[in-house]
Amino acid sequence: FMTWREVVYEYDGSFDGLLCCIYESYTQKELPAAFFRTGELEPCLYEVRAVTTDAAHARRVYEGFRRFSPEVGPFLRRAYWTCLPEKELAIYRFAAKLYREGKPLLQRLSDETYHPLLRAVRQLNGELEQYRGFVRFSDIGGVLAAEIEPKNRVLPLLRGHFCQRCHDETFFLYDRTHREALFYAGGHSAIVPLEEFVMAPPDETEKRYRRLWRCFYDTIAICERENPKLRMSHMPKRFWPLLTELQSDPDAILRLHRRAQLLQRPALQPRYLHLRHAKHPRRLLLRQRLEKAQQDRHALPLRQQVDRRAKGKLLDQALL
């Protein structure tokens, strides 16, 4: 590499384009100092060379990895989908060292060029498994719609999972981070760039389904076994804003206000007369939960037990 001239490669931003950069590096004896996608080039002192993506060249480089191990190609593809800083340069350095040292490099997991890629791919795989369970679809005009906000580019890996699981549905999944969407209909799927997207507001039917899901989520919860730290380790907080069961319910807050206004009326029905007393337990409990809902804007379904008749029965179904 001492006699190779240093250049900056500009490519189309695809994995095949990166493989073509590796091909050009060895055929033209050039050492890339940096990689830039088309349209993102920054001023630099090195010679800039635009690399055109050639499927034959990309296939030749990809197939060349098979002589070391059949897992190298898929591994580098996943490494390209990670959020590792300067991932193109890291992949190139690993490929160059693999060409020099061969298979023994794959056994040294702590190698300075191999370990960063291993760690990044491990994070990608973990995030992929989380989004397989944390995606929440909504019915918008007969089409299932959902949004995700991942750190890594997991949408190509989620494609097969959801297309197989929802094969008889029409759906789309939007990636806020990378501004692209997965569309599926009639057995065909495609990932297309989508710069701007705003989810349509839910209709009354969708709101009812969301309330039912929140009710189910809270009903199966066991308060005595609540462990916030363990919960955040299995389900990090960055996933919470897009989870239906953890989103605020404006309708529930409005029902709380209406309930509070009902308790303040001077003329109450006979069944509510015992609530006139300011220190009545039910009234104090309602006031506490109303204040909590106003603070964190997260109204959970309210349930109370009736002390007068059947213990354990749910009270005030209108608040669910």
C-alpha cells in the first residue's frame, strides 16, 4: 500500500457501490482516505473519484469473500446497515486485512479491525429482534400503518418477517430515521425513499381498539411484580413513544375532567350523594389520579373496587 495513491471515493450509497469501490481500489492501486455518498461530498485535499456501480464488479468482490468463509459476505452487508461511524472505511480496512491474512483473521474476535464490526452487527441484531416485537400497526382506511425510529437500518431485515406474517394484508412501515418506507400489497413488497410522512389521525374505531389494547395491557399487569429497571432493560425508553400501550390517551384525560365536574355539581343523583364529602376515599382517589394524568399526560384506564356490594368488581366502565 506504500506506493498506492490516496483518493476519496464518491459512490451512490449502496452496498454494491461500496463493493465496486473495493474493486476499483485494487485494480487501480488506490488507497481510499474517505468515502462520500453522491451529493454529500465535503471539501478535501485528496483527489476525488466518482465510482460507478457495476453489478458484475460487485458480484466478483462478493463472491471472492466465499473463499474465506460463506458468512463473510452476509456479515459485511449487515455491517453496512449499522450506524457505525465511517462504516465504509471500517469495512474496507477489514476486507483489506482479510485479503492479506486470510482465514486466521476470522478467529481473532478482538482484532482492532474486526471487533468494531462485530460489535456493530451485534447491536443491529439486537435492535432487529426488538422491532420484531415492538412494532404497533394501526388501521388507517383499511391499510395497516406503523412507524419506527431505529438507530440502525433494520427495515430491509424486517421486510421478510412482516411480509410473511402479514401476507394477506396491505401495510406499510415507515422508518423515521432513514426516511424510507416498506410497502406491501398483493404479495409484492418494495422499500422506497420517503422524505416526509405524517400519520393520519385515528378514527373512532381505531381509537376504540387502542383503548382495548391499553385495557388489556393494564389488566394483565401484576402490580406486586412491577420492576421499572428490568422493564427499561428489556424495553428501552426510546421505543415508548411509538408503543400504543404507553401513549397518552387524550380521551381518557377528558373523561377524567368530566368525571371531576360531575362530582362538583350541587345536585347529585342519590347514588352519588355520599361523594359530597371532601374526604371520601373515592373522591380523593379520583383527584389524585386526575392530578397524575395532568402531570405526565399519560392516562391509564381507571378501575376501582366497590366496597358496598361485590368486592373485586370493576367500577366506572366509562373510564376504561
